[in-house]
Amino acid sequence: MAKDTRNRQKPTPARRAGTASRAPATTKQHPKATPDGKRVTLPRALSKLGFCSRTQAEALIAEGRVALSGRIVTDPETWIDLAAAVITVDGAPVAAEARLYLMLNKPRGLVTTRHDPEGRPTVFECLADYTRAHLSPVGRLDKASEGLLLFTNDTEFANALLDPATHVAKTYHVQMDRIADDAVLASLEAGVHHDGEFLRAKAVRKLREGGKNSWLEITLDEGRNRQIRRMLEALGIECLRLMRVSIGNLRLGDLEKGAVRALTEGEMKDLRRLIRQG
């Protein structure tokens, strides 16, 4: 009898024993989002709950201090359903912290960080009444700058307010070391180049002037590092004082230097409206 020489399809691994192909065991699959959209990594969950920052959460997880439903977790890439997970740190349950939204009139000389490696005083020294809350600054003011600085434990709100796409205006009162003429104001609005970046102000107007200096009101709708100081430096001008006086419609007002207060419902409504419009 002649041998059957017809081509036969060689069974693939996926067809053997009727099994489906699988990804390698070492490959991490991005989890499908849950209907409520609360699928997040464990560090992100601790941050969203207002317990600590993501960096702090990663350290706690690595130290074996975080558990899910009683089981210690040491992998910071663990994904969880935030709406259903039972998280504990050092055996104590972690619940969503009440949302706080604060404004500080930052004095000059304080750095915008929780812990400074150089031992300099920080803005958190002004938050003595809120030591139990896991607050973070919304953006920064450098050591020499002063004025309106926000704090919150609502990371989603903070990220939305800082997102360049929202273009929430921030207004500053700035003292410069010379009389500001029309050419200076026009240059700041037209834009200048500094260290390879193009920097411009949304609006500029002169507030007042003395014998040798001027005060300007400068409004930005983007948040570049030390933007106003760098713009003035590009024009050969020294910034003597810089004070943030408003974010959107939220004004510093008569809040005393170093004082803190909670934002009102109306102020929060205005800020959220600006974020949505952005």
C-alpha cells in the first residue's frame, strides 16, 4: 500500500490537548478596568486615600508593612480594586481621609517640601494644626518667593490643577530693580528665551514705581520652573520680591503671613469649574 504523502498540519502548542496559548508566566498583564474605574496600583491606592505619597507607599510596601486582606504584599506593582480592597499598614486599617483644601500665605525663607536634607525651615512648619493629615503642596514657590500656596490630600484635584492643559491662571506681584518701561512690559508678553526655553506671560501691567524700582502684576497660564525670575533675568533685570496673589479666582486677600485657612465651598467650586473648562 502506498504511503500517504499528503501534507498534514503540524499541531501547534496551542492546539495540543485542546489548550489555549498563554503569555509567559513572568509577563505582567495590565488589569482590566473595573466598572467604577477604581483599579490602581497599591502605592497609588495609598496616595488616593490620602495616607501618604506614592514614594512613601513604595517604601512601606518594600518594608513589608502593608497587607491586603491580611496578606503582606511586597510588590509595589500589585494592582487592586480600590473600592473593594481591605488595606492595612502595620495592622491598622487604611480608610479614606477626609478631604482637606488649605491655603497658606507662605513667608519668604521657607522651602516647599516636607523634609529638607539641608535642614532649612519648610512650609510644613506653618501647618502645626494639621500634622495628622497627609497633605502635599499643590505646586511650589521657591525659597525666596512668598504668597498663595495650596495644600491638599486630594491628589486627583492637585494633579488636575497643575495639569498644563487646564491653563489655570496664576497672578504674581513682582518688584524689579529698575523702572519698567513699555518695552519691558511688551517683551514679557511677547516672550523671551532663557536656557533654550521660550517663556512668556499671559498678561503684564504696571502697579506702581518708586525712584529706582517698579512693581508689576504678572499673570501666567503655564507653570515653568522659576519662570518669572528667568524671564526677568533674560532681560537683564533682577527680581527683588515675588508674591503669588491669586490662582484662578482664588485670591490671597488679607490672610496674614504664615497663616493657614480652609478653602470655602464656593472657592472650591470655582477652581473645579476652571479645571473642567481647561
